[in-house]
Amino acid sequence: MLGSLSLRLILLYRKYAPDNVRQRCRYHPSCSKYTFVCIQRFGFFRGWALAFKRFQRCRPPNGGTDFPPHSDNHDC
């Protein structure tokens, strides 16, 4: 339930947030896409934990390609 609500909120953000807000992500895929995939793969709690770790890495000079871990990888 919390996972599906989070996914819906992320989709709303991606659809309605102004372009100047969404285009600031330093990583590929964007932080919202990364969070969406993590919640789908790992569920609400672990998905958000991985997303939070990603948000903390988002400082200059960090950036580049950073894909969500696969379901068999235990980073968190």
C-alpha cells in the first residue's frame, strides 16, 4: 500500500513538476526514476533507503550514470 502510493506520487511529480525543477538531476537515470525502480524492485522501506543514499550522493562534483542495484545485490 505505501509502495503503490509512493509510486503514484512519483508519477505525479514526473508529470506535473516544472521542467526547471526536474532537469537538475546530476545522475542518469534521474533521482525520481531511480526511486521508482527501487521501490518496484525492493518494496517501500528498502526502496526509499536506497533512494535516500542516492540523494546524499547528489552533490558536486558527483554525477554520471548510477543505475539501481539488481534484486540480488544487497547494498542496503
